[in-house]
Amino acid sequence: MDIGTLVTRAGHRFGDRVAIEGTDASQRRTFAELADRVSRVAGGLLALGLEPGDRVLDLQSNSTTYVETDLAIRAAGLVRVALNYRLHPSDWQRIAADSGARGLVYAERFADDIAPVREQVPHVVVVGDGPETSLEALASDATAGTLPVRAPDDLCGLHYSSGTTGHPKGAQRTHRNWFASIVNMTQDVLDGPPGPDDCYVHAGPVTHTSGLFVLPFLVAGARQIVLPTWDPQTFVEAVVERGATHSALVPTMVARLMSHGATREELAGLKMLGYAGAPMPPEQMRRAHDQLTPHLVQYYGLVEAIPPVTVLDAADHARGLGGEPELLTSAGRPALGVELAVVDEDGRRLAPGEVGEVITRGDHVMAGYYNAAQRSDLSKAVVDGWLHTGDLGRLDEEGHLWLIDRKGDMIISGGY
């Protein structure tokens, strides 16, 4: 199932139900309006001269517009290359060159820093004011039409990760990868499809872990709120005053929420508070459970294996807090469509308790690195369908995974 079809179906099925809104319920769009907007932007991008398969850079921070362009680029059959706004502009230039990008969508606030990249690509769209075609003009001039159906294995995204080897490298994601994430997210992280009264609040970057929830809530007909920046008070207001029921944060954000003084009473409407991006110490986990919500869920994944790969669900948290504290240090068990193993240097599976490299197989695994043929260090990342993650870990008899170390070194900053 391709992303354009999912957007179109949601528009037809849920019509006038609210799909997405901004900070104060402004920029609100119904599912029908969102589908129309995505169709217009997709058609407008193709009308510029871009062709299916072309790479399009997307540099924005959290906004409803960002969600629209994310969906539209992929629905048009183009390959979206999200630029992390926290990277140095020189990294953006390397990504633009490595991906062979022919298009760029950027927010006005990044105009100065993105200037060298703007000169590299032939088709540029600005969100706001700028010398190029504006997104609003692009959408208003285009005619909404039927989005083309894409094959499941068509490439729709290049997601760059520096990992442990220096310059960014592009993990190729397909429509099949994203559909696998929808299924695994819905089944194991959300514990079932969201209902019509459920609402996800994007408090973290949509470019990263928060963006994983866009499609699961879209296909279920549930509302989403996009906050432009992380602020504990605004997050609490989204739950208390605007009915947010689900969200995911990184542990540092959870710590700030607790320091802010948020309480279980205020957050009683939360049905799930996910966390990912870095380990959370058990003592912080217990505090979050007692102070914020009992509905904690942890998930693990990689740029190369779209999350969730493993999930430590609410029942696991209850077991850990109820007398099995070691379980709180686990990354959880494999999601529905995920195969997982721990192997030695020769690729032999290890017994429970033995430490080796974590490998995974399934529809969630990338279609290899872009330009891997030119780099021997990238060509062996996926062997016989198994992604070699570079993470060292161990499994127990129940299938819980413990992450022990990296084969190399990695710095985590703000969940990235």
C-alpha cells in the first residue's frame, strides 16, 4: 500500500473529521481538506518539472505544513530527503550532493543557511516568503487530481544518519517499509488502532521519532496536533484543554516534564506516553510512572530499520515496577512483523544471555544504503535480508532484548 493511496482513502473515509491542527487549533484541516492539499502540492511539484524518483530535500521545523509536504512529496512518487535542521549547513550540502537532489522545499527561516544548497538544485519551493515559488502559490495554482499508485518497493525516502562512521549515509525507505511501520506501531506501540476521539500531539521533531505516528493516526481517522517547539506547559495544555491522548518524547523531555511539575491528574487523559531515542534510567522510569502516567511504552529502532523493532509495553513496565526491575533496562520484545537475532562475528546465532551483534529482518528493513556500490563499508549492512545493526545486545528466553553497547561509538543529542 503506497502513501498516496492511504492519504486519499483517509480523505474519502473520514471527510469532515479534523485531521490536523497547529498550536492553537489554527491551520486546522479536515481529512478531506488534507487529502486535497496533499494532492495539489504533489501535482504542483510534478508541474515544476520534477519526475517520479527525483530526490527532493525538505528543510522545515514542526508545523502542519511540514506534515503536508512530507506526505505530498512521497505521494507524488518523489523521494523525500528530510534535512535535520540541527545539522551543520555543510552536512546539508553533502546530503544534497550525495542524494543527487533535484528539488528543495525549505522554510523561510532557513533561507540564509540553505543558500548554497538552493544554488545546487533546479527546482526550489519556499514555505513563506522568498525569491522562489511559494508553497501557497504552488498549491493554489495546481489542480487536485488522482494520486498515482506506487509499487510497494518503490523508493519514497532517503533518511540520512551519520551513525558511527562520519559523513551522513542515506538509508533507502520504501512504501513497504512505511506500511510495515504503520502495522507494527499500531499493534505493539499503540496497542490497537486509535479511535475517533484519540489525538496524538507532536511535541518532538516530526523529522524524527514523532513523525512515525503521522501515518498510524492518519489511516485510523484520528486527530493530530503539531507543536512548533517543545515546551512542557504547552504539552500539558494540549492534554488538558485539547484532548491529546497519545504522545512520544525522548527521556530528556520526560525529565523536563517532571521538573515542570506535571501530575498524573493533569495527564489523566493520556492513554500512551512513548519514549525512545536514548535509554531511560529505571529510577527515572519509576518517577515518570508515579508522577505522570502508568501508560509508558518504550520502543527501539534505527534509521535503517524503521521503528518499532522492539517494544517494551505497558505490561512489561508493570512487571518491572512490580518486582522484576531488570526488565526496566530491556528494550522490549520484537514487534509483530520483526525477526530478531543476536549473532557472533561469524554470523552464528547465540544462545539467550550471550552478547553479540543485533540483527533484524522484515519489511521494516531499508532497501540498502544509497550509493552503497561505491562504498564497501556500506554494501554489507544488509546480508540475505538481515540488517546488521552495529548494536551489541543479548536476548532472554522470552525474547526481551538488552542493548549493551555499540560496535563503534555514537553521540546522542536531543534524541538524534
